[in-house]
Amino acid sequence: MAIFRVEGGHRLKGELTPQGAKNEALQILSAVLLTREKMIVNNVPDILDVRKLIELLVRLGVKAKKLDVCDDGSAGCISHSWEFCAKDIDMDFVHSREFCNISSALRGSVMLVGPLLTRFGFANMPKPGGDKIGRRRLDTHLIGLEKLGARLVFNGELSSIELSASRLDGCYMLLDEASVTGTANIVMAAVLAKGKTTIYNAACEPYLQQLCNMLNRMGAKISGIGSNLLYIEGVDSLGGTTHTILPDMIEVGSFIGLAAMTASEITIKDVAYGQLGIIPDQFRRLGITVERRGDDIFIPAHENYQIESFMDGSIMTISDAPWPGLTPDLLSVFLVTATQAKGSVLIHQKMFESRLFFVDKLIDMGAQIILCDPHRATIIGHNREFCLRGTKMASPDIRAGIALLIAAMSAKGVSVIENIEQIDRGYQNIDGRLNALGAKIERI
């Protein structure tokens, strides 16, 4: 098991380009199963979760080829582009224990269910793995697919839910929660169903908009994209297309927090600023200067930054919400960034019940944090009067992992972070990219 040895206290300077969005990539790669024709996907992040999903697709029979071609057409550089063709799929493998074992180790595999069910009439859904951040139920996926006509049977031998349907029929549904992956799964199933499907309380994140727009280019008929009310007219088949994944907004936010915490001057390149929603403004609430320069973001070196108060003088609260609210994946970064601000803030994590438990590690480093309950933490900023102390810790999940790395980079002394495979699941070559700007991170 690899670890990071981090020497804190170094200021960074330079440019960072965000990777392709992890959450979008898992949806887009699952959607290649919807067509027999070739699909080209650009800006695919080279991270552990994506590599595992591609390996699973290959085991299913998908032909996958990495395209190492530059924008000008010359060979020899890596463009993070892949070509896929799902013409011949091994459905016997979908029924197997091996498929269930591999799928259960990767939460993103849950989005294979919709495409497999609608195109082949059968899908297997073992309990998926992923971050340990509390209960992450799959009811939205299952109820939505059941309304389209899927039959659900629990296979006790494989500990999986088997879904089958001779055909799917469009219908009206009101989702019990605006689940991003749940909406994506239902949309992918509905595009090949018979008739019209209406999805109310649908998620409308930019990544889901990207998926719907790509499906339309493949021949689907989806309207209402960008709203919480989607209309889908089923079609008989879909064709191939080329798709480019958005920059990862979670990585953009992580770099903003990192720059402020380490008093670094960083330019974040090609961020797709119009797709960031309220993320820049929420960091400005912490007193961080976020300067837009075209499609780039410039963060100057901050000797100090002061948390705002609400207009009535009450303590600032930063909380997550379905899009266009603040993504829950960035609350860990907001929390750690606030530890060196001037002032206090309440971080309210509404959507997951175990995501704040990593704060005990920050408290060990000297942060002033009161964990009110599993969902709320109050942070009293040090205003750089006290540095965090280096310590030994372990990464419990992807987002807590990057928050702990940011804390270690700002701390006095050396920190050791174990279980960095969690960070690698979501951040591409993070140590190499940060070291190029002046960080001291050793992978052991």
C-alpha cells in the first residue's frame, strides 16, 4: 500500500490544468454500451476508478483503444482520448460471479445497469463499493428502472439484484431524490424504451447535461436538458459520436483551496468557467480572491483571508445542495481551507452522514474545529497565527483525502498520509503535478 510523505510549508507557483471530470467520465463510459458503433471520448482522466471501469468494459467485450494523437494530428503525445466499440457483448459474463466481484469493488459500475438492461434485456447489480461516507442507497435507480418495466429478483448466491425485461416502456416518474447517478441510469435506459418517458425531480448537474447532449448526438430524443424535468422519446437504436469530457469542477475547487491554504500564486487553466456554478462565489465567501481571466482562474498569494458574515451579522454557513447548489464533493476542501482563515464558519454536510468524520485528523494537527454532529462542523480559523502540525493519518475517501493532502502541504513539519489509493481514485498524478509547482510530496 502506497503512502505520501509530505513536507509542509512550501509555497507553490505556476499553472495547473484540471483533468477530465471523474463523475462525468463514469457516466459517459457506461453509455458506450448503448450502441454497436464506434465512440470516441476525449479528455478521459487517467485515474483509478476510470481505469477499473474501462477494464470492466473490456471484460464485457467492448473493444477499447487508447488514442495517443495530438490536436494537430501528429503522433507521440497523450491526448487522453479513447475509442470504444461495444458491438459484441458477452452477456454470459454479466451473469457470472466474476462480474459481480469486479463490479462490487467499483461504485461507478452501477451505471452499467441502465445500458445493459435497455439494450440486452438483463443487468446484474451487486452492492457497489466506493467511498465510505455513509449510506448511499440505490432505491432511486431501482424504482425508476422498475417503473420502466424491469423485473427485480435478488440472487442470494451472488448477493446481487438481477434486472430483466423483454422490453422497457416509457412512463411518468417523480424521483424521490435528485440523484445524479440515478437520473443518468434511468435516462440511459429510457432512450431505447418504447414511447415517452417523463422524469420529474431529475438531477441537472453539468455532467448529466453532457450525457444527455451526447445521447442526442447519437440519435436520442431528450428535451428539458438543464432542468429538473426531462422528456425522452424512445428510439430504436443509437449511433456513434465523439464526445469531450468537461474539466473536473471538483479538482478546480481543490486547487483554489490549496492555493489559499499554502499562500501560493496559482493559475488554473481551461476550467470551463461557465459550468462551475456557485463554486467561485462560495470560495469568495471565505475571503479568497478568485479572479477570472478568460476561461482561466488566477489565485494570488494570500497572506490572510477573512470569512464573510451574513448581512445580519450571523456566522457564515456553507452547505451542500443539489445543482445548482454547492456540490457535496467540495465541502471537505472548504472545511480545511477555513482552518487558516480569519473568522468562523459552519460547514453543513446534508447529503452524506459520515463525510465529516475525518476532521479528527485535522484536530490532531491543531485545527480548531467543533464537530457538532455527523452533518455539521464549526471551524474557528487560525488566521495563520498558528500553523497546523505535521502528523500521520489515513485517507478515508477521495475528497477527505485531498483535504488532508492540502492540510499536510500547509502544515509545519512532515506528514504521512496512508491509503492514498483513495486519492488516486479521483486525482490524476496529483503528486507529480503539485511537485512541478514546488510541493514536496514523496510517494513511497
